Amino acid sequence: MKVLVTGGTGFLGSHIVDQALAAGDQVRVLARPTADLGYLRSLPEVEIAHGDLGDPESLAAACKGVDVVHHSAGRVAETGHRDQFWEANVEGTRRLMDAARKAGTGRFVFVSSPSVATEYDRDRFGVDESEPYVRNPKSYYVETKAIAEREVLAANGPDFTTCALRPRMIWGPRSGGWMTLLLNKIRSGRLPDLSGGKPVLVSITYCEHAARACVQASRSDAVAGKPYFLADGEDVDLWGFARDLATAFDLTPPTRTIPKPVLDGVIAVFDTIWKIPGLQSRVAPPLSSWTVAALTVSNTYDTGAARRDFGYAPTVSLRDGLDRYVAWVESIGGLSALPA
């Protein structure tokens, strides 16, 4: 098939490109003229379509002759105004779907997030797609991704098959995001152990698993109008994973603890300060009730629907994935080469 990948110059998008090529697809990547094409330049069979989600004409050209759109681009920053998230995640998705339908594209795979249906009010295990959308989104990212996902699924029809994939905490080679943030905080010694002495079980998703799921979903009729949680085959203890990651790079694992009353007080202060108009859009708080909940509340996901409808089957173990990640970091020059 001829496929268009948005976000192909980024982490997950580049892996979608890999998996689409491995499946025999012809791949076109939507990329801004100023984007870093470093990795894609090593793949001469990939076609580059210059443009962005804010330019309808470039989207029309990018979608021409395309059978499938894999939409993984979006704004995932910790800071920014609501209108920036709305423009990138909602309006951008609308424009891309409009261009795809006008071009006769038959399938649209939207990369969403489990956060659109995750409440961190208590430990939850084996959450499936019957879980409702969040009632009070704690960030502009969650709010706009939930709106975009709903619109993508509502757009499903006889000639335009749509679905949404929700990979949790994507990790692996070429990653930035939470993996880099975690490593940088461990290196700096600024990451306390917030586990409270109990396992914090979470689902994470190796990059290859998430990318292959996109390609598999693009070939299934059963996915029409549905969302799917994605995760690795084994749940992990988040703080145990942090310790393993530290050990792999000869770093000191997080050991410093914060008494719960002190932690609660600090969070309350930050939550109050970050309600000051304009501050949230410029600077991310060191801690917030939402981020602390994500680090202290167990959340795991049931991937049975993905297995049933498009054969989702994780193949890379946690140990092998970690080894591959370490090898990649070493190949780019070590920890100092990671983004700040």
C-alpha cells in the first residue's frame, strides 16, 4: 500500500516508517521544510512531502494517491497555550482527515494516548476500552487528544475506515520524552523515589510494538471506528524499571524518599502557584498532582481487543528492549548526547 506518515521525523513516527517498509508498503513522510531528516536520509526509498498540519494545500498534495494515513504528529510538550494544543492536535487532525477523504484515502490510523481514558484516582489493573473518557482532563494535551480521538472515530464510514491506537509510555531506541527525562533526572540526582515502598505497576509499550500495531491495524477491517490500548507483554514496576535503567548506565538509582505529608504539601504549593495566568504556558512545574499520580498510581491495560482485531502480539521482552536502548544510546555518543 501507499502510506503517509505524519510525525515521521520523530520517535514513534520513524518506527512506523520502519515497520511500514518492512511490510512492503511505499512510504511518504510529511515533514516541515526545517525538520531534521537525519534518520530518514538513511532510507532512500522513503518519499518526503514538505508541509505541515496547518497548511491544507500541502496536506492535499501529501495525501494524493495514498491508501493509508498514519497520523502520529501532534503537540506533546509540557508547556504551551491551550490554543497551541488545539491547533496542533484538533485542527491539524481535522485538516488531515479532510485532505485524506478528498484524496480518496481509505484508512486513517490515529495515534492517541491512554491518558484520554485514564483517571489517576486509584490503582487500576487490566483497563480495557470500555473505560470512559476522562471527565476533567488535567492538561491541554489530554483534553485535545481526547477531542481529536473522538472526532477521528466518529469520522469512520463505509469508504473511510478510522481507528485510534493508545500506546502507553512508548520507549526504546531513538526515544526522547519520558525516557530521556527519567534518565536526566537520575543523572542529576534530582529524582526521589516516590513509590512509598510499594510496587507501582504500569504498562509501557516498546516502540516496535506500537509501530507494528499501526501497520497491522491499517490492514484490518475489524478496527472500524474503534480505539485500542497497546502495551508490552509484561507489566513493569515503574520504580524497578528506573533502578534497572540506572544500573544499565552505571548511575545511582533513586533512593531518596519524601515523607508523604511533605510531598502533599509541596504538590499543593506547586498546584496553586501554577494556576497563575500564563505561568503554565511557559514553564512546567517541578511536580504536580497529575505527574505525581502518574508516578505513584498503578495503571495497566488489557490489550485483548488489539490481539483479537488485528493480531497484536508483543515480541520484544523488557530485558531485550532495555539492551537495545542502551546500545542505541551508546551508538549516539552516550548519555551526554541525549537532549537536555
